[in-house]
Amino acid sequence: MHIKEEKKERHTLAVIVDNEAGVLARIAGLFTARGYNIESLTVTDISDDDLISRITIVTSASAPVMDQIIAQLERLVPVHKVVDLTILGPHVERELALVKVAGTGDHRIEALRLAEVYRARVVDATISSFVFEVTGTSDKIDKFVELMGEVGLVEVARTGIVAISRGKEAA
């Protein structure tokens, strides 16, 4: 018997929810209970009255599984809307990272040179270390971190992906 394996694709979901205790746990639980992996997760309040939040979730799944994930999310009571930005069309994704690098001499000079190339900003400096702030696509940040590994990478903190659709319409 030959089992056909569906191709997994990366999807970015924007989930609009009530801003109340336990909502994030319920959504994460939905993914966990079904064995779906969350690659990135960010949450923020988006209303003036603090009643609505936007959760951005990045996950990988085949098309049928993605349809199932969206349907299950939409059935949760605190969920107002689920939009698959990947399917919707062009969208903008960004991530922020703080990257700590330690070094002296040539390593220090090289770290500053690389930061300039990647448009990273120095947000903290000591005699023997820097903390850089870098924003961009996940690929850009991955490459920056990889290069800093060669000149004294100490620590990395990343926000996760935030995304929004392009054009005048709201997702």
C-alpha cells in the first residue's frame, strides 16, 4: 500500500480574538492536541478599549490540514476571524531580534561592519560587547545571527513574526 504524503507549506495566520484570560492557551492547546507545530506566535492588543487582540501564528501544513486548522480555530468561541495571509495574497512579514556579541579588536570591528551591512542598530555597548537590534524577514535575521556566530555571538532574543496584508483592505 502506498500512502501519498501531502506537501507541507508555510502559512501565516492572523487570528482576531477576544482579549481575555485563557484565549491564547486554548488556541495553543488546539495546535498541541492535534500535533500541529507553531513555528512563531505573537500577540498584541489592537483595540482602543483593550477588548480585542490579534494573534499572528506561523505554521506549516498541507492544504487539507491547513483548512482543518482554520476551521477548528474559527469554531473557538473567543475567535472573531481567522485569515490565512499566505492564501490571501501579498503580505508583509517582519521580525525583530536583539543580538548580543562579545569581542575585541578585529572581531569588534567586523561585528560593527556586519551590523552596518544588515542595517542593525547598536542599542547597547560596553568595552567588550554590543547588543544589536535587527529587523527584517526571518531569513535576514537567520543570516545575521549566523554571521555573528563567527565574530562572538553570545545570545539572541527574537520576537517572532508579525504580518499584515498589503493594500488598502484590512485582513
